Amino acid sequence: MNGNEQISLIKLLEKKLKIPEYQRPYEWNKYNVYTLLEDIMEKYKENSDINLGAIILFKGKNTDNYEIVDGLQRIITLSLLLKFLDIDININLLNEKILCISNTEERILNNYNLIEKFINKLEKNENIDNTKFYSYLKNNVKFFLLESSNYQESFQLFDGRNSKYKDLTPIDLLKAYHLGEIPEDYPIENKIKLLSSWKKNIEESFEIDESINKNEYLINNMLFNIYNWSLNKNIRDFTKNDIYLYKGYNKLCKYKYVKYYESNNNIFQINKPFPSGEGFFNMINYYVNLVDKIIKENNLEKKLEISTNQKQYFKYINYLYYDAILLFYDKFGEEVSNFQKEMILDFILRWSVAHRINNQLVSTQSINNYVLNTKFNFFFECDKALKVEELLKIEELIIGKPNKSEILGELRSKLWEKLNYVKD
């Protein structure tokens, strides 16, 4: 590994840079681009170098190519800037794979136009000499270059900085890690299939929340929530510090637990170990399909006849409702009688919606408190249960009804009637 070597922008671009499959698309917006340009312009006016942080590259054996592990957004933006200032410059990164990345071409064109406006404004208002500025960019814009020939070392170097320049998300890092765990002799057609499924999930969202892609929703709002609630812990945002939970195990590891789970490696269960590499992608795809099935069979909005303008009131109830069903389906599968299944699903519906009936305002925090402070934490009980019968004691629980003196309002009153609660 080479570390803390300063390298100029032009020297960096002279390397055979490649964009690996695990990289997220180019997604810098107006704020990111302008922030970078203004930082550079400030140092240019001071006639001093500017260091834009670390660039992490991975160079495999028997190749001259360098995969960009960290720094893609900065490198592409600066390449566009150079391209604008000198239309004859040949930047391989812009000529090859970049335009093949999902939704990237539109962002490139938009940001190229932003750069054009920025430079034209400088020329007009501050008499910037483009030739001198171009020379400054190539030679005085610098980075700390970190190179590695080891995949895992490359991603350990990546520190996931949350700065004004966007970095890889925790989900991106998981994807990158598990691609690095796939053996070199793994059939390329199978790798393409794994990546195609991952990309498809990124381009789609679950019906319950169209603002986030399936991969991120699954890990952030379902698997990680279930993990915490099953341990009677508070839920929180999934960060790079939690990635270790989903790194899985290497099949070559000789620990006893690995041998045990390897004998059942075609079965995935929440909160249980899984094989790294191919196993991670198969696991994500398995749960994405399972969640789609759960939503289709147990759609909360259809059951409660929720209108479009009411959906905002059920965002956090969805976390509770669908997470609980996912854990139940995952733990006991199809080997449950219809009677038992209907009883438990009915409880989950009542248990989830009761929190909305009893509260005018619902938030992530209130949902979290509700799960952990009720007499029966479904996630904890379901995770440790060995038989469905152990969960049937939920029948004995009374899901509190509203105070008689409280005015519920139209929405909450309709929910009360819809779930057949005893009326006042």
C-alpha cells in the first residue's frame, strides 16, 4: 500500500482509471458542484495549492487499471471542468464506462452546464484568465493518493467521511465489500446476474415508501430495525459503523458456527449468519422478494382503506407493521396453519394501528418507545420463540383503547371502527 502521496489532478487522470461495478452512480447536485468550484477558486485567487482529500484506488494483479474506490464524484466533476476549459483534452474516464452508469448521463450534462455558467460568470465579473486557471487545475489541485492491491484493505482505507462532498453510503460500502469477497474465478455471467438484480432493486421502491430504493429500505428500515428490536434495543439510523453486522462469514473460515450454517447455506434467516460474497446478494434478493409478497398479501393501505392524502399518517406505522410480519414469515415460513397465521397477522395489524389510534402524532421515536415499553415486544418474543404456539398468548393482551373523554377525530375514529374495537 502507498499512503499520503500527494498527486496532482493531471497525474491522477493520466492513470488508467476505471469505475468498478460496486460504485454508485454519479449523483452530485448543484450544491456539491458549486461548493467544489468555490473552494478551488478561493485558493486560485490566493495563488496557493488546494488539497481535496484522499483518493483511494485499487489495482489488481496483472492489470494496469485502477479501480476508483473513493473519489469518483470529485474526479468526474473535475474532469468535466477540464473538458469545458479545453475541448481538445482527452479524458479516458469520460470516454469509456461513465455514460453506462444508471441515470448518470443526465447528471453529467446538467453539471457541465452549471460549470459553464460558473466559468462564464467569472470571466465576465472577475476577468479570470481561462488559460492560467486551466494550468492551475492540472498542477495545483492535489489529492492524497492511497493505492492498494488488496480489496479488503482498500475498503478499510475508505473512512466513509460525511463531508460536504458526498461519499459512498453504508449500503454502497456493503455492496463493494461483498463484491470483493467473490472469488476471481467466479463465472462472469453469474456476477452480472447478481449485479443486475442489485441494480433493479435500486431502480425500484416498495409500495410503502416510494422515496427510497428497495435495497436501502430493506436494510435501513427493516433488517436493522428488526435486529435492534429483537434485542430490546432502540432503533436508529444504519451507519458505516454497523456494516459489520452484514459482512457475513467467509466459507473458508473453520469456526464451528460457520460449519453449522454452511450445512444450511440455502436458507436465510434474519439475525442469523450468512455466507459473504454471493450469499449477501442472494440474501438481499430473497428478502426483497419476500417483502414484495408480504405487501401484496397484507397491504395495510388496502386493509384500512387509506386514501392518498392519509398516507403521511401511516409512514411510521408501516415500519412496525411490515417489520413484524417480515420477522414472523421469516421465522416460521409456510409451516403454519391458516388459523394460527390469521390470528397472529390480526394481532400485528391491531397492535400496529392501535398506536396510531392512541396518538395524534406518531414518529420514529414514539414507535420505538411503543415497541420497547409495551408488555409484549413482538420482535423479541418472535425471535426467541421455538413454536408458533408461544406467540398465541398475544390473545391475552389487551391493546389499550382510547380514553372515553378523548375526542379521536375522524381518521382515528374510523380506524377504531375498522378494527372492530369495542365502541363506547
